[in-house]
Amino acid sequence: MFKAVYPGTFDPITSGHEDIARRAAGLFPQVILAVAESSGKQPFFSQVERVEMAAAVLADCPGIQVVAFSELLMKFVRAQGARVVLRGLRAASDF
């Protein structure tokens, strides 16, 4: 039983983000959508707002938990007891 973390800024959450999270929920018993602080990116929405938006979009999916994080990703992943990190690919440069 693997727990997965799907990290990102989600500024705002998009249909693509939602699709990846929902697909992951079909593969893993628990998916943590981890909303990064990302102050260096100067996000449009605050971290609290981004968590609230993502939680509202995914409220009907009990296998997905939306949480905020601000530490290094791998430190967060270990603290959550997760074994998988999910990433979406947007363009050829992401490969």
C-alpha cells in the first residue's frame, strides 16, 4: 500500500492538475496533493487560498488529502510516510 504525494504550487489548480490527482487516486490508496509555499515564484493566490481551492475541487474524492507544505519536498514526503512522488509533464522540456 503506497502513499503518493503530488506536489506543486497549484496557482490555481487546473483541470490538468485535477485529472492527474483523480487518476492517481485510482492507483494509490492515499494521494496527498501538497501545495507548496513557493514565495520565490510570487504566486497570484496565497497558499491558504490555493489549498482551499484545491480542496473544494477535489472534495468528492475521499482518497485525496490537500495540505500545505514549505519544507524541502523529500523531507515532506518522508514525514508523510509516502513512497511515491507524482509529477505532471507539460512540455518536451519537462522530459
